[in-house]
Amino acid sequence: MADRPGVAVENRGVGVQIEHLDAYYGNRRVLHDITLNVAPNTVTAIIGPSGCGKSTLIRCLNRMHEVTPGARSTGKVMLDGDDIYAAGVDPVVIRQRIGMVFQRPNPFPTMSIYDNVVAGLKLAGIRDRSLLDEVAERSLRRAALWDEVRDKLGAPGGALSGGQQQRLCIARAIAVEPEVVLMDEPASALDPMSTLKIEELIDALRTSYTIVIVTHNMQQAARVSDQTAFLTVGEEGSGFLVEEGPTPLIFTNPRRQLTEVDISGRFG
């Protein structure tokens, strides 16, 4: 791990192990007994029908799920061998180590492009302007946005196009040098050209981060991921893991009929 946020470390992705995870909203269980290993420096796609708990699953991976009133989870999520839900673990630290990009771009709209990128570092108490400048440029370059905004870093982040805003959010997420990056349908609100840029960016980032992406787009999952996990909804209404494995096998030769029926219906 980097000694402090913003200090670049290459090939720093770590694995995530999910063990018997259940997630609840109040008394309603929305995920049932999820066990899944996410290998370091890979892209894992979470796919499945609407309502199966895909977004809830990745929100459990950085303790965002518990932010919702009445939400809770049981089981374990291991980051580099340590349980992120263990007593005494600070959720803020976990969210620095496991960044998240949401479905709709959510830059701080009135904050400058520059300040959007370095917001996490400033929150961590970093005020060294040279370090902030270095991190801003490096993160924007990694997010394939630097050439488009280098001359207008003081402009509001909300003035960018939708695709640029999403890449800005990715730059903000990686500025604190996380080990894992979660992406919840990051291209679903974007046009095809912006979607292509996001997919190219995911491919480039896999060398430095472990990436977990939720997508409803079967073609996108097939294009960008190394591993795929297929969830569906059980009779009691909670999502469960049907199977997971290398993406080519999941899409061409799945072990379970449930997977084959869903993927053949939506992927062709």
C-alpha cells in the first residue's frame, strides 16, 4: 500500500474474497450466501437480471451498503486477507482503499475540475501544492482526460460533457491510489463513443487496480472482463450467485442451465 494517498504505486491491485455474504434492507434479505473470489489486477463483471442485487453486492465491498438507513450485511469481505467488517476497522479507510464510480456521473458540479480530482487528498489533510498538482495530472492522464481539460482545470466539473464527467469521477476515485475500483454500470448513461472510451480506460487501468464492474450490457461484460459472476433472483426474492468463472467460458459454455438461458436470451 502507498504510504499516503496520492503516492503512486504500480501493479498494486489486491484480491477480494467474499465469504457467505448476506445483505438486508431492514428485514428483507436481498443477497443470499454470496461466496466469490476476485483476483488481483483483473476485471470481474457482475451480471444478472434487474433486481438480483448486483449494485448492492458491490456496495457491500466498500461498506457503502451500510450507509443506507436500515441496511446491514453478514458474512465476510476480505481485502488482502483482512476482514473489512472486523471490529475497529474504519469505513473511511476502506473507502480509500476501495474506490467507487457510480452509474451516473456525480462530479461536484460547482467545484473546479482540478479540485474535483484532488478532493479526496485534501480531505485526508494533504495541502502540498506540488503533490496535488502531480496527482491531478497523473490521475487525469490515467483517466484519458488530461489532453481535453489541461487548459481549463479551473472550470467547473459540472460543465463537462457526460462522458467527460464520468472520466473525471474515475480520476477522482483513483487519485487516492486505491487498490480496488468498483464501477456500478459506469457507461449506462453515456453515448456509444463515451462508452467506448470508458471501456478502453477500464482495460488500461487493470494493470494497476483490481476492478469490479456491474453491467446490464452482456456485450460490454464480454468485452472488458476477465472473470464474470452471474447472479439471479431466488424464489424468496433474494439474489444469489449462480456461477462464476473465466468470461469466455461463462458466455460460451456455462455450467448451469440458468446461466445459459439468461445469457442466450440477452447476449445471443
